[in-house]
Amino acid sequence: MSKAKVIVAICPQCEGNIEVPSDAIPGEIVSCPDCGTTFEVDAIDGNKVFLKSIETQGEDWGE
């Protein structure tokens, strides 16, 4: 069985390499192994991956 091909994206936070499977679809979540930042795959165009930051909101426990 052959290993799936990957496309290497550059982390916008730390410039580390993020390996994204070539069959990834928009909306898929990937993380940088160097800094741990999580991104969403926005689009894949040939050998280029476009990532966007994931907006996280803290929980509102109320007062």
C-alpha cells in the first residue's frame, strides 16, 4: 500500500512546515507540528494549500 501524497504548507505563525494530505478538502482542520496552531484548509490549487486561521471563542460561563 502506498503512502498518501502530501502538500507542504508554510505555517503563517512560525513558518514551520505543515503536511497536508493532497486529498484534503476545504474545511479540513490541520495543525502545525512546531507551534501547535490550528488552521482550516481554505482551498487547494495544484501543489499550493491556502490556510485560514480558526477563530476560537472562550466559553461564557455567565456570572
